[in-house]
Amino acid sequence: MFAWKPAPAPRPGADAALPGGRFFLPAPGGSDGLAQELGAVAAAGPVIVAAGAESEPGAAGGARAQFIVSDDDGGRWRLASVRTPDDNEPPRGARPAVVAGTRDSWVALGRDAAGASVVWTSPDARTWTYRTGGPPGRVTGLARTAAGFVAVGAAGNRAAVWTSPDGRAWERTAAPSARELHQVAVSGGVLLARGTPARVTGKRAPSGVWRSADGGRRWQAVPVPQPRGAPGPVQGIASGPGGFAAVRDDARTTGPKKRRTTTRFGTVATSPDGRVWTPAPGLGTEPHGIVVRLAGSPAGLAAVVRGKDGGLRTLRSADGRAWTPGTAIPAVTALAVAGAGTPVVAGRTGDDPLLVAGAPVDLTRVGGAIGVQRRVAAVAAAPGRLVAVGATGGDAAVWTSATPTGWTRAGTALPPGRRALGAVAHGPSGWLALGAESSGKAVALASPDGVTWRPVPAPGRATSVAAGPRGYVAVGPGGVWHSADLTSWRRANLGTGTGAAPRAVTATPAGYAAVGGLSGKGIEMPGAWTSPDGVAWKPTRQPPGTAPPTAVAAHGARLLALVPGGALLSPDGGTTWTPQHLNVLRDPAAVTATPAGFAAAGATGVPGARTLTVVAERGGAWERLPARGADGDQRVDALAADGGALLVIGTTMSHRGDVPYLWRTMAP
């Protein structure tokens, strides 16, 4: 993974949402902790577009679509701007799969987190607009035509072809008799598509190539020359200088009978119009290896071949006949040819994106192209100390502070690994932080002062922890556990059978209270439990509504539990519950107790332009607190009361990456 580099310090302001990059630092020299892949690449003259997505493994929130652009044949690169038609941040979870364009019109197609087709359009490759809609099927190929764009793929179990004048509205046209189409190329008003034939008869496989001279309304199978020993259909097509090129597998067997060796390689054929094909020497007479990608442009053709040693290498050709070996590459997902004839390779190596344009591109020098994982999942306060926990660089992270803006990263004494912490509390034996490894194994850390941490025995995988006079209680989908002194854990029985799934817990004057879900007859319902000591639990009256609570806080005997779309209030320690409306906050994400009652925080507004919203009790009513400086698409991750102050930690999400923020004000 790429190494993290610090960001410049922000300008602080009272009661403002401060950028938290300088507060919640990753480990020095650590990796970025994110996974990226550039899955599509296209070129039009000197303009190159590499499209892909960045995601945080195992975290909610979805992928961040990216378009990395060069307008000088790969000399300089920038991260393109992506917005919605109403100039908001695009929603997360969408991934571009194919991209194509010319100097004044670009389109990318992909799917969102729910699997629906989405479109990105751009007039210059530098600024993109995200739109819903798109071809209603599985798109695997896209090309620019004189009339607009053509996309190919499949809908159901049949090949499909769609056309659009501008990439916004798509119309399905006739398609070849195939199960699926994989590629489409355009040259001189002729469309050429490659796919999987619907039926294969005879010993010699059909080429799997179809031609259309009327914009995709009618298609005709094309017999691309099949060399001896070719095991299957055409493996790749491209438009290049003077027409089309196609590549098929070939094989040559040499040596005496007992020592025969078979060498596989690719054979290229070229055609001016996609109808009449001529076998070309080069790849056929000089077995460079199996061709895994073929691409072209008016500047030439490029191929990626796999040699006998399994390594990958680019080749380039001006005419499809003579090929020149190029650069060794570690991987390939997509291939294009730049205006100067340079092969451009996009893909992924491990969790890092790969972009090669003649030479490897250092994406760490492209502003915003490489994000940094900095996720704060929970924060807690004790007299004179604040502790936040989460993950950076793919591993567990703890930050500690004696002042709201004086955060430092604490050591965890854990060996390197992939972990995340999600809950923290302070109790009679000190601080406790809980989380899990990527495998699901629970992790627990303890600290006497919030500064020095050490691993301790862990309960089952927990999502929430609370501390009271009788010790620590951890809850999660697997149950509830109690520890008196953090040296060992005892699993408790909630008394509601195997369908109990507690999600949050808090300490009360009478002991502890937990909330979550109850499963029965295939339906999950709200549930609540109380305990005087964290060991013996009993269910309370079922809370109203249909959604299980996700968080809970206690102010004396009063409890406030959050549910999607609102909250539930209990005046008697969790025995009875009634719905509670939190003023303008319709979807709260975090709750805490304050000297005057409760405070809750969440994000309000339309997706892409959500802003931090905090409400607090004052005199029995809920009032909205001003959050000056809060802008962008914001998410609330953690909330705590530090004496008379409220502290919110969250994430500002944008197409240029996610940045934590910190907001503080005095509670009512």
C-alpha cells in the first residue's frame, strides 16, 4: 500500500467543524489502509482517462468513484471533479466499469451499490456529472461513434446492444445471436462486436465476432481467420490504423514425439472494414506469449501478453504486423493506446491502483488520487482525558487528548495486522477499547491512563461497551459479557432465547441497560434488557416500533435510545419506552448524556450535501445547536460529553477523499 503523507494544518475556529486530519494521525510510515482499482481506461488523442474506485475494506459507506485524467499523453495527471446535476457530492457505492469518449464528449457506465445502472458524463474529461439511469443490463463494452455512443453486454441470458446520442438516454437496439457481448470497436462507421456465440457446432469454433454497418440495427457474423490449433473464438478486437484488428490463440508443437513441447501465442488478423480479414505475421511468427488484452487507436495497436514465465509485458505496433516489446507490468485490467501510440495499462496490485503510461505513474503525486483511512468509530470522556478509537492504515488506532484539540496517537502494543476498534469506555479498572481483526476475532485493549495501552482478554465480538460500579459490560450480536476487572470475561444470559441481538449498552444508577433486536418468525423486532450487576439480565417491555435501537445513553434513570428515523425515551431505567421526536434531527447517529439531559447528532439534508446537525435537551424541549463551519457531505461517527462541552467526531466525504472533522460546543 502507499505510505501516508501528512496534510496541512487547518485554520481553527470556535464552535466550527474543524478538519481533523491533524488531530487523528495515522501511524507514521503506515499504509493508506484503502483498496483501489482502476478498472477502465480510454484515450482520445492526447487525453487519457483512467476510471475506477477506492473503498475501505470491511467498512460501510461504499466505494468512491475516481477519474484520473491526463491531457498530454500521460505526462501530467489530475483527479477529475465529480458532481451530481444539482452540484452536490455524488453518492457512494458506484463503480465505473467502462469509459469512452472524444475530446469534447466522454461517458462512463457502471453500477451503484444496489446494482442499478449509473452514468457519468463529461465534456472535457476534467469534470464529470454523475447520473442515475443507463443501459438496463450488464455492460461490458463501450465505444464512441459518429452519432454518439454504443454499449454492449447482456440483458438476462441474451446479448444486448444499446445506443445513446449523449450518454444520458439509452435505447436498446438489435443484437447478434449471442449469449453475451464482451467488446465493441468502431471504425469508419462500422461497428464490430465480440462475444460468446449462442451455439457452437462442429470442430472449429466460430470467431464470435459480428459486424454492423448501420449503427447496430442489423448484425452479421464475421469469419475471422482461424489458425491451426486455435482452441476457441477471437480473444480480442480493436480499432486501429486503417480499420480493425483481432487476435486469436494459436499453438505450435515442436520436437520429437517423446519430447514434444507446445507453445501458445496469439495470431493477429487485420481488416479495413471488418468484413474481409488478412492474417498478419508478427505475433504469429514470433511467439511472445498468450494475448490477454488488445487495444487500438489511430496512433497504433497495443497488446498485453503473458509469457512462459507467467509475467506480463506490453507490445506495440503501428500496423498489426510488426510488434515491438514494451514494458513489463505486474497486472492488467484495462488497456488503451494514447495519442502518441503509447500503451496505457490500468489495474490493481494488492490493494493499490496500477497505472502505466509508458512508465509507471506515481499516483501519490496526484492530489486526491490516493486516500488515507482515518476512521474514528467511538469517543469517550473521563475527568481530564478524552479517548477516541477506530482504525487507520487498516489497523487499530487509539488517539488520546487532555484537551479537545490536543490529540496524539497512542501505541497499542499490538503486532502489525488488520484490525479496527469500535467501542471505548472508562471504568473502575481504567480504559477499555474493543474491536476485531479482519477475520472476526475479538480484540481488547486496556489502559490505566488512556495513554499507555496493552492487549487484554477479549469477550466475543462486541459493538458497544459500558462501565459502572460493578464492572464492564460488552454487547454485540453474539450476546452480552461481563468483566469485573478486565482480567476475564463471563458470558451472561439475556433470558430471551437465541434470537436476542443486543447492539448498545449503557450504565444506569440501577445497573445496566441494553437495547437491540429480537428475532422471531423471520422478523427482527426491538428489544431491551436490564441488569443490576451485568450478569443477571431480564427483558423489559418490548419497545414500540419495528426497528431495533442502535445506540443508548443514560441520564440518571432516564434512557434515550436511537432508532432509524427517531428515538425512544424511557423514564424508568428501560422498563417502558415511548417515541421521542428530536426536533429537526430525523435520523440520529449518536447520543450522549449532558448535564441537562441528552444530546444527539446526525446529518441532515439530501445525500451529497448532508450537514452536521446537533440537538440537545433544554428545559424539557429539544433545540438545535449551531454548527458553524459545517459544510460538504458529512457523517457523524462519534459523540461524547466532556463535562459541560459536547464533542462530535465525524467524516466529511467528497469525491476527493474522506477527511475526519471535529466539532465542539458548550452543552445547554
